[in-house]
Amino acid sequence: MSYPHLFSPLDLGPITVPNRILMGSMHTGLEEANGGFRRLAAFYRARAKGEVGLIVTGGISPNRQGWLAPFGARMASSKDVRHHQEITAAVHDAGGRIAMQILHAGRYGYHPFVVAPSSLRSPISPFKPFALSERGIRNTISNFARAAALAREAGYDGVEVMGSEGYLINQFTVPRTNKRTDEWGGDIHGRIRFPLEIIRAIRQQVGQDFLIIYRLSMLDLVEDGNTWDEVVIQAKAVQEAGVNVINTGIGWHEARVPTIASVVPRGAYSWVTARMKKEIDIPLIAVNRINTPAVAEDILARGEADMVSMARPLLADPELPKKARQAKPGSINTCIACNQACLDHIFERKEASCLVNPAACREEEFAIHAAAAPKKILVVGAGPAGCAAAVTTAERGHDVHVYDSASRIGGQFNLACQVPGKADYAETIRYYAQRMVETGVVLHVSTEVTAEVLQTGGWDEVIMASGVRPRRPTIPGMDSPKVLYYDEVLRGDHTPGKRVVIIGAGGIGVDMATYLIGGGDQTDHYLDEWGVDDSLSTRGGLQPPIVRPSGRSITICYRSTGKFGAGLGKTTGWVHRMHLKKNGVETFGQVRYIRIDEDGLHAEVKGKPHLFPADHIVVCAGQVEQNDLVGICRERGLPVHVVGGARIAGELDAKRAIEEGTKAGMAV
Ligand code: NAP
Ligand code: SF4
């Protein structure tokens, strides 16, 4: 497969990029870590070597008030310049180009010095901002210009001015957060004065031959956001003020519309950029859920944008552009939009990485070295942990054999990809299948590992990635035909009836409810359910949601006292909870299960008797380890590494499974 539009050079004015792939800005947490700039240099070098057309760094603040969190990265002095030079040198050595994003958090900052156009607290930070004075505004503008000049001194090819996602500039541009009555507020012309003066000041400092990208909020997705006409006025004005490229911003962080979670169909927002293409002349960048070269190529081929931005997909695979250019899309490790190791980590104030690529942001720690002496390795299980172990071990030159009793690789991911919004999980299975071929792993599917296989295989070491099996709670009546297990349902062995009770409110209980609600991954369906106005005729781009009834009554029960879905990811839990609520799913905590019979599930809820009438009861009560062979290996003196769910089923997730598998592969 070739991608002619993706791989045609583009003149951005001050620089020309060799392909249309922009690595979008993403905070990694390394910006503030000890020795973080060395690690950031390695992180960006890997992406430049992978042939990314243009990299944009994570957001760097122009001053202290603009910090996202206390002691966040700043570009304000020559000391900062020295740190950043490590990054720019690494990228340029690898043949890449890089721009620094200047981000002032405004009222999104998580510290007491926060400022904003008006003193209105955001729903996502406890700190009430100070309204900027006229002098404060002038200082902030010159701090933006200073940051850009220092970025140039540090060797960057340009800057991106962050004007979207609800940060300070965006707070100025919309009526929701700008209540000023002076010349920095009022109508759209007053509200956009702040970004225009920033751009003019930057241009004056850096000259004409330095790239300026402006990230424009094209769709705020909050009440009292801008109208489309106001967005167009802003786009034309920033073009006039001297920016070279406009990047698309979709949705504020406080918006109650998911814009990058896995429920968002691929390329779901390219139509917004396409509308803007009709209005302005400079290059435009499309964003959000563009995670494969094919999606990117289609957007470019349709003329909807001049470049595409990918952030998380380049965490997942730094070599995505190179593999696409070499017509090897099957070898790309695709981002599955889970947010579990990238955005969730950042919101938990941890360093970012990637669920499908644990080496992301830890390039030095996860460097793969050839084995000193090749060994014959048995990997038991071809779920995510076993696949990661197998390909890592084989990459190092070992002779690797993988066994799985199922007829195909993928383990629990084969179930996950049946859930609406999780179709991308199939990409991980495709990637591992391809990598096994490329690295020479010998695959034995539909084959049990017996004592004889262990005895006669001539193995030097074993990696036990035999996974988990569903927990079977002991409730009277569990042998009723009404009782189904989640794996049977997701495999399609049984179709539950119209009234379903789910036992268990963990990730799989929530996935089961989503599966039973149904619905697909189509863009129209998603826009309707989340109330996005694709006619662009309303303020902020919001309209009343339209939910299509699923025809099923679904109830989720759990025993504990905590809030429903408390263990779900920080950045995606609210999406799942809202989806279930919109679709009428009821949840009951503090449930004591008494028995199951033809009427349904008899229980006590908060100490009071309660019957949950049900056609089917689907058990999603966690898992237990499946590792019976470990003892046999040890008896026979075979060195065995136990990874993933086979090691500990509790708190298992694919992030731990893939990381443990990879580390085992590095250790043999
Ligand atoms: P889980 O998160 O451990 O949840 C198990 C559920 O079963 C809990 O709600 C628990 O709640 C209940 N339970 C446990 N023992 C029980 C028993 N003996 N009888 C009745 N109920 C019992 O397990 P999971 O849902 O199977 O998920 C497995 C892993 O996959 C988790 O780590 C999860 O994070 C991950 N996962 C994540 C996602 C995601 O979207 N991020 C999606 C799917 C899976 P009570 O003890 O309160 O009853
Ligand atoms: Fe994508 Fe998940 Fe990796 Fe984040 S952690 S980059 S969402 S695959």
C-alpha cells in the first residue's frame, strides 16, 4: 500500500517538511523529571529517526503563572535554552525538525498563581484565577515573545502557540471565560486581540524565517464557546498576523464530550478542518483519532487538510512514518486510544508511556540488545503478555516457540475488540502476528502445553504467560441456564435476552454493559450521542444529544461500597459512566447475592431484600490465575519467568501484561 498524499513534501514557509505527518504536542512528564531532558532527547530522537515530518514538543510555559503544575517546564532564561538544546541537537542529528509549543495554562493551572481573563474558576482546577490586569496582559504577551526568541536560540525550527483546549488564550477568545469590558474582551474582535498581539510580538522577535503554528480552537464543545463565524474571524486574523500554519483544536479539557477516547471513531473530526480549508490560504492540520497511515492518507486525499497530527500513535510506534513509507503498514504498532499509560499517567502526575509500547519515554531503559548466546525459549500463552515476550525474545536472537490452546493469538484482546469502541484492540493482535513472522517466532496454536512438551522440547527457559480464567462466584443457583460468563458472551457463544443483570462492576462489567447496549463505531452515531453539532450552527458546537434505545434493560451489581466505576481510567472513566447513564444502565452497590432462580437474581441491597428480574445474569467477577504448569517447570529444574495474569490476576491490565512480557523477553 502506498500513501502518495502523505509522502509528498509540504512548504510551510520557513521550512519544508518531507511528509505530512506532524507529531502533535503531548506532555510526557519528563519535562519536569530529574535528567528528563536527556530522556526527552532520546524520546524525540527516536521519532525523528522514525521519519516524523515535524515534531511539536509538549507544552512549555512562557512564565511562572502559565505553569500547568508547580515547577512545570518554562522557557524563560538562558538556562532553559541549554536544556532544550539537548533536544534540538538530538532531533536535528537524526534528520528531523522540531517546534516548541508555548502553552500558558491560565485557569487550568494547578497552583496558586493562576491567572485568566476573568476571575472564574474552572471545573477541573481547585484554584480560582486572578483576572489579569492590563499590565499583566502586556507582560504575558512579551513573555510569549521571549519564549519564542529563546526557542529559536535553542535551535528549534519554530513554535506552536497553544490557542485551544481551554488554555489561557482560548479563555480570552470565548464569552464563557472572558467577561472583560475593556479592549481585551467584549465582541470577538476584542476577545481575539490577546492572541493577535502575541503572534505579532513573536513575529517581531523571531523574524520572518521562523515557523509559527497557531493551534486554533475550531470547536470548543463547551457552552458559551465561539460560533463558527467567530472561529473563522479568528483564523483569518491569525493568518493576517503572521502565522504560517493553523493546527486544529477540538474540545476543551472541561468539555463533557470525549474527543480522543476509543469511543471516538477514527478521523471523526476531519470535517471541521475541511470546513476551515474553504476559508483560509495557509496550510491546515487535521487532528484527533488519526491513528493509521490509511486514515491520514484518506483525509489528505479528500483535501480536508494539508497535514495530519498524530501524538499518541507516535508514542505507540516511533517508526510509523518510516514503516508507512516502506509500505509496511502491517508492521505498525497501532495506538488503541486506551489512554491508560499516556494521558491517565499525566493526570495522575506520573511519567507517560504507552500500553502497547512500554519503551515510550523509556527508550534507554528498554533498548533491546542482542543475546550473548541464543537459547531455545518456550512461551506458554499468546495473549498480550506472551506476544510481547515472544517478539522481544526473538528480536534478541533466541529461538522462540509460542504455544496457545486457542486457535489464534491475542488472548483477552480477542474479547476486548468485540466491545463497541474497542475495535482497535484487533490492531495489536495484527501487529504481534506480523512481528512474530518478521522475528521468526514459531507459533503453535490450538496446542496445549503438556508435561511431555515441557519434558521433550529441549527448552533452556520458559516464559509462562498462560493468563487467567474467569472467577466463578459461589452463589446458589449458579448452575442455572440463565447464568452466562463474560467470555462466552463476548465470543458470541450465547446472546443474552432483553433483561440482563451483570455481576461485577470492574472494567469487564462496564465493557459488558457497553457490548449489550450495542451501537457501532460510526461517526454520525457518535456525534449524535455526544451532542456535537455537525452543522456548526450553534455556539460551542453543542446540540442536545440523541440516544437511540438499545431495547435491553441492563443492571450492574457489585458488593463493595465505593462509587461505581471508581477503578476506571482517569481520562476515560467519565466517558464510560456517561455512556451507560445515557443508555439507562442502572447500577447498584452494596449488593449481597442470595440466589439465582427462574425469576432472576435474589439479593439484598444495603441490607434490604431485592429481586433483580433477569433473562440472563452475566458474570464479570474478575479472574483467577491460570498457571498450573509453573510447578511442573520448577520440579523439572526449568528456569521459568511468570508474567501477566498468570503471575497475578488481580489488578491485571494489558499495560502490566505487555510490560512484564517485554521485560521477561529482555531478561532471558
Ligand atoms: P476487576 O476490575 O477486578 O472487577 C471484578 C468485579 O467483580 C468487581 O466489581 C468486584 O466487585 C466483583 N467481584 C470480585 N469477586 C467477586 C465474587 N467472588 N463474587 C462476585 N463479584 C465479585 O476485574 P475485571 O472487570 O474482570 O477486569 C479485569 C482487568 O481488566 C481489570 O484490571 C481492569 O482494569 C482491566 N480492564 C480494563 C478496562 C478499561 O476500560 N480500562 C476494560 C476491561 C478490563 P465487588 O467486589 O464490589 O463485588
Ligand atoms: Fe495509545 Fe494507549 Fe499507548 Fe496512549 S497508552 S499511546 S492511548 S495505545
